[in-house]
Amino acid sequence: MNLLGRSVPDLILMDINLKGEINGIETAKMIKKRIHIPVIYLTSHSDDETLARAKETYPEGFITKPFNDNDLKVAIELALASNMIR
């Protein structure tokens, strides 16, 4: 979280399953409390519970693994475009 204060990215690609004590959804919640940055989740988990928890962070995208390059490109372009409007 300290790096976020020094350099703010245009977009975050977040895996829902992260090593450590908190997962990607919790990490996204903490980031979005500080600053609005579009988040796209990349995950192999698309069960109803995971999707419901992810929706609480209002992500700009949710891509399930395995994904193809075009799906990722489209999601990134749309998230960046919608963020420019805000």
C-alpha cells in the first residue's frame, strides 16, 4: 500500500487469490478507499460467492482464467475509457 502513494497506476489487474493474509478483493477494497483506480479481476474462481464479494468493490471487469489476449485487451481498453469519463 505504501507504493500506491508514490506512483498511482491507471489500472489494476488483480488476481482474487493472493498469497498472504488478505485476498485480492480485500486489497481492492483498501485501495479504493484511498483513491479511485479501475480494477479488473483475473481469476479462476467464478462461483456465486466469489462474484458477490467481487461486486462489492465495483470492478470495471472480471475475467476468468484461462483468458485470451483479446478479452484482456478489450477489458483494459473499456476500463481505461470509462475512467477517463469520470
